Amino acid sequence: MRLPRTDRGRLVLVLCLAVAVTVFTATVPLLRGWFDLRVYYGAVNAWVHHGGRIYDYQVPGTTYGFTYPPFAALSMLPMALVGLNTAITAALLLDLVAVAAVLWILVGRELRRHGWFGWALAACALALLEPVRDTISFGQVNLLLLALVLADGWLLSGGRGRWGRWAGAGIGLAAAVKLTPAVFIGLLLLARRWRAAAAATAVAVVATVLAAWAAPGASRFYWTHAVWDTTRVGRLDYVSNQSLQGVLARLAAPGEPSRAVWALAVVLVLAVWVWRTHRALRAGDWPAALALTGLVPCLISPITWVHHLVWLLPSFAVLVRARHLRTAAVLYGLLCSSVVWLWFDDSSGLDGFLGSNTYVWITLGLLLTLPTGRPHTTSRPLVGSTGEPAPGEPHARPYTTRP
């Protein structure tokens, strides 16, 4: 497909794409009515204005309430000062900023070659992706957390002067708001970025202690009860749960999935991640190491809703840079299609096993086959396990604990 070369032609194409995206979004029944934002808003307001406890609040007419660590509620306190519509508007603006940051970090160099046209095409493409549109229409925090983690990755990918001192803080904040980004601390340890790992751990711990001081009862309840109770989040066998536990739950329904089998699957995923990430780090491929790490929580978390799969975006950037464009296009099409919802009512049989878990198979496939190596990256090489520069880069400056 040849893209138009004139500004008028490009503008017409972008307008047509924007209309197509709008029609698609309006006709495919996947708008979520800011449900999760309503949970956050209601819980924070009940806590601040009505003397309630964070984890007692439930959205009227449902059994759903606040499920994140107490620091997440603490960071959302500004919502108690405004109305719901203002909170929704603020969330939309924050999501737009996060999307811009994610695009700039992942594919900014490629987009800058095409100016405004490239950014407009990328925005339309992201708007169609189901995890992104679900994150925005639920009022979720996933894009903000992804931006925090990727900002740390950017700081660690080369000399950033004084800014490099802050590397690790974004991962720590993300882990304090939601537990799954903590896996990126494991990446820092694998990469022997001791200073950044210590910073991430310290920020997460300080944020958690601050929340315990501000809401001791809620912190006690969360860390002793709520964090272990997946029923507070939703049904394991619900088709939106695109984790390995979700696969096992749908196979076992209406019974309970085997915890032993799930634990074994988690161990295997972690082993593959360590092996492939270590190879990526040895090759100096920091973007691939970040992308592989983003896949892990999607697979091993007991519950991975479709909107959590924004953590696959770094893998798409790696595929594009490696010029695996056909693979990226096929996977992108599947993640836009909402195909898993065809098995919303019945995921039995071979077709149900394959179709209802489509996004799990995509995540697993990326973990096993994502291309790694230096040709498609511009980052400086990470040190390998021996402390020497990556093979094939004898004159490259190795990473140290000081960027």
C-alpha cells in the first residue's frame, strides 16, 4: 500500500481513518462506561467524605470494589475534591499523555520521520487495539503504569545525564500502585542494574509504608486478606481473564482449576523468561528485554483482564523494528478483533479452548519467539553475566550502575 505524499492526501487519509475508528468504536459493543474509574472514585469518596473503609465500598448494584494496594487509593485522593465528570475528563487527559509518552519511547524515532502524519496514524492504530480502548473506556490505570515503566527503561537505555539518577523510581511507583509491575525489578536484577533495582524497591517500600501510615486498617486488611482473595476481582473462568490461570479455569469449569498445575506453569514461564531475557541482555537488546518482561505478568497473574494486555505494546515495537511486519500485522488484527468474546457464553470444546484463549496464545508465542539481538536497536549494550560488554561489541561502553 502506497501512502499519499501530499499533505492534502495525508489529511484526507487521517480523517477517513478517524471516522472509521469512531464508527468501529461506536458500533462494536465494547464501551465500558468508565466502570473501573467509578470504583476508584466511589472508594476514595467513601473513605474521605463518609468515614468508610477503602475495601468496603462496592459499586451500587454490583459486587465489585477497590482491589489495588492502599497506595493506589492514596494516589487517587485528588478525585475526592472534584465531581465524577471532572475525574473522567482528567483520566482521559492523563491517558492521552500516557499514550503519547508510550509512543514516543517505543517508536518515536520512526514516527518523527513522518512528522504529524506518522503520529496520527499511530494514534488511530492504538485507538483500535482492544486492550487500549478497554483501558481508556474502563478508566483504568494500565497506560499510566506502562508509561512509568517505559520511562525507566528509557533512562536505562543510554546516557541520560542527571536524569539517569531517577532510574528505578517509575518502576517502584508502578509496583506500589499495582503489584504486577514489580516483575520489572527482577529485570533490573538480571541486568545487574543494582542501583536502579535498589531505587525501585525503596520507592515501592516507602510508598507502601506511607499508605500504611495514612490508612493502617486498610493496609492491614489488604496485605493479610484482600491480596490473596481473587474472588474480589472477578471469576477466574470469565473469558476476559487471558492468563494461564484463566485457561485452566475455563478447562476445569464448573470445578476449580488445579493450583499445582498453575504453579508448574508459572515456574516454566519464569524459567523461559529468565533464559530469553538473559540472552537479550547479553546481546545488548534492552528493548527486547523490556518487552519480554512485560509479557510475564500477563501470563502468571491469576487474573489478566483484556485491558491488562497493554503490556504487549513493547513487543509490537520490537517486531516492527525487527521488520517482522507480517507477524505484527496478524497479531495486531487479532488484538483488535475482540475475538475471544465469541466464546463468552460457552468456551467448551476444541474451538472454545483455542478461541477463548487467543490472547493467551499470542502472549505465549511472543515470550517464546520474540526476536532479540542488536540489529534493530540503538541502545548501548548491557553487561553480560561476566561483566564484559555484549558479544560482538568489543569497543562498546558497558553499562555501569551510574548512567
